[in-house]
Amino acid sequence: MAKTIMIVDDEEDIRTTVKTILERAGYNIVTAVDGDDCLSKVVKAKPDLILLDIMMPGTPVKDIVPKIKGTKIAYLSVVRIGEAEKEDLMKSKNIVDFIQKPFDVNTLLERVKKIVSG
């Protein structure tokens, strides 16, 4: 059975691009435009992985992550951050990866496959 991945990003082009890449790889995709939209969809969608942009309007991501229980989360970020800030962001036990945008398609696919398979 195909794994479900939720893409949470306020930029439509990022959502569309990542959705297309992952659908072609055989994943079921759910999208959300921000953290609040993610929270409203996550229970019904039951994703195996959430790809979550760090910088979005609305409720801060640091307030969203603790509300997501039992689902792996990988951050997607265009923002360059220092190691200390990255460590702080990775503290939650369901945060499993940090993927820097722009990303290589093959790298994204490899990392997603590793996360949802493991």
C-alpha cells in the first residue's frame, strides 16, 4: 500500500513541485497551505510523513509540531540556519530530518523513501 505524505508549505509552486515528484514516485499526497491547515487535515489524512516548511504565516511551526502526535516530520527550509538553531528545531522526537531548499529531486526521493521505510 502506498505511503501518504503531507506537504505543508505556503508557496504553491513548492507544494505543486514536491507533490508531482512524490506522486510520480508512487506516494499518496495531501497538501496544506500552513500549520493550521495541516492540523485540520492531519487526523483524517493519517500521513506517514509530513514535509513541513519552517517559515509560514499563521501559527508558528514551533507551536504546531507539539500538536502532531505519532507522525514523522521532516522540515523543508529555504532559510539557512545555524547548528544551534537546527538542534533546537530537531528536539521533538517526531522530527526525523531537515531538508534544505532548493533540493535535488533524487536526494529528496532518497530521503523520503528512507524515512517512510524506516
